[in-house]
Amino acid sequence: MSALLRLDDLHRSYGSTVAVDGLSLEVASGEVLGLLGPNGAGKSTTIGMIAGLLRPDRGAVVIDGRGGPEDPEIRRLLGLAPQSLALYDELTARENLKLFAELYDLRGSGGRERVQELLVAVGLDTRADDRVAAFSGGMKRRLNLAVALLHRPRLLLLDEPTVGVDPQSRSSIIELIRTIAGGGTTVVYSTHYMEEAQRICDRVAIVDHGKLLDIDTVDSLIDRHGGKPILRTIKGGEETRLRTDDPVRELTALFAAGGLESVRIDRPDLEAVFLALTGRTLRDV
Ligand SMILES: Nc1ncnc2c1ncn2[C@@H]1O[C@H](COP(=O)(O)OP(=O)(O)O)[C@@H](O)[C@H]1O
Ligand SMILES: [Mg+2]
């Protein structure tokens, strides 16, 4: 595996608050890596250090085996959609994209075409000439993503790209990210929504209190930390829950006894993994 991104023992504090506490990981070229953790876990600080907006107190960010984001050549490989939207409210969607296109030296007809292509890709072409101030949260998020894509980055950094959006925008953002990843772009995707991490990511890094607790494919994380499936049955109006490695055998016995009204098998999910690793659920932190 050739690592497009390597984080090597990253540390960063704000005063006495330790935000990132010795984080090391590698992201392969073409991979979609999720950073999954609750609010305050250190995700935005990590992404800020990868993007070169924040300096690590200690440790290094190495991109494409070459160097850190302080090098302008390397910074050009990165696209960032920050958690706090980086858009001009008083400009239209198209004007925002044109402005950033100029910053990236994408001028002239090539730039115009790229802007139009992205407006279509994020489903804003019919609203391109409306001011961003009038946009819903979902539309702003989609435009924020389009800005990050303008210069066709090799490494796309997405910091909670679906926060504050309606379910429809959320689905379209997720589909778009899958398409981008399908085209070979490497993606680092931070979220506190485990369903999204499960849907999008090749591997997930579970972070809490600035530390990496584990990193693996969703299936392996669940296999290793998720516990046994739960067999939920209803009989005589009463629900029974049974944790079992072998729900089929249990069910066979239950069917033989008769009288079952309802059966469901719940596979453990990343929520169970987080609970096993931290003793807390993602939802209540
Ligand atoms: N600019 C800042 N000044 C002081 N503390 C900060 C600042 N940014 C983040 N923090 C603190 O650092 C920790 C990690 O924050 P952050 O990286 O934003 O986490 P996440 O993105 O996972 O929610 C939190 O305790 C947060 O309160
Ligand atoms: Mg954050």
C-alpha cells in the first residue's frame, strides 16, 4: 500500500486543552478514511493540521511521501471543505466558485467550464445565480464541497460535510463523495454519524479525546469489538433479547417450540464498537 497521507505522532493543544494526543495513521492512495468520534474528539484539529491551517505542536504530516502542507506544491494536492462554511453569503453560488477558481489560478474558459461542471455535480446549477444567503444549510454544504473540488485535489478533506443538512441533501452529498472516491480521489472524512462512516468509508479511524482508539474496515471493527448479534423475538406479546453467536440455531429451537410472532436479528454496528472502546455511546456525548 502506498500511503498518500501519513500522520506521525501528531500533537496539538490549545492552552491546557489537549485536542490531538499522539495520533498516527496512514491513508492509502484512493482510500476513503473516516475519522469517527464525538464532538470535541479532535477531528477538526486533525484536519486543520493536515490542511496546513494549524501547526502541530509535535509530530508530522507527510503527504505523498514528500512533505507537509506548508509546502505550496503539496498544498495544491489538497482540497478542504471545512466544518465552518467558507463561503461569501452576499455572493451567488457561481460568484463564490469563480472567486475561488481565481485563487487556484483557474481562469478563463477552463475555469468557467469547471465552475459550471461543479454546479451541476452538486445539483446547484438551477440556483447558480442566487445569493448564498438565501440557501438552505444543505445547499451551502454542497457549495462548500464544490469549492473544495475546484482544482481536482488528489486528497480531499471533508470536515463534517453533512452537519445541519436535510436528509435529501445528505444523501446527495454522500452519493457525490462516493462518485469522487470512485474516480480515485483519496478522501479523509470526519463525522460523528456512524451511519455515514459505515456507508462511505473503506476504513474508519475511531478517535476520542484526541487519541486513535482503533482503525480498520467497518466489518473488522464490528467483528473485533461489536459483540454478538442480538436475536429479538416476540412471543405471547413479550419481547425477548438474546445475545448469541449462533442466531440460526437459537431460532431453529424457537421455531420448533412454536408461537413466535416476530423475529429480528440486530447485527452490532459502529455504535456498539464505540461503546466497547470508550464505555460511552456516540449519541450521548
Ligand atoms: N480554537 C480553539 N481554542 C480552544 N480550544 C479549542 C479550539 N478548537 C478546538 N478546541 C478544543 O479542542 C478539542 C478538540 O476540538 P475539535 O478538534 O474541534 O474536535 P471535533 O472536531 O472532533 O469536534 C475540544 O476540547 C475543543 O473544545
Ligand atoms: Mg469538528
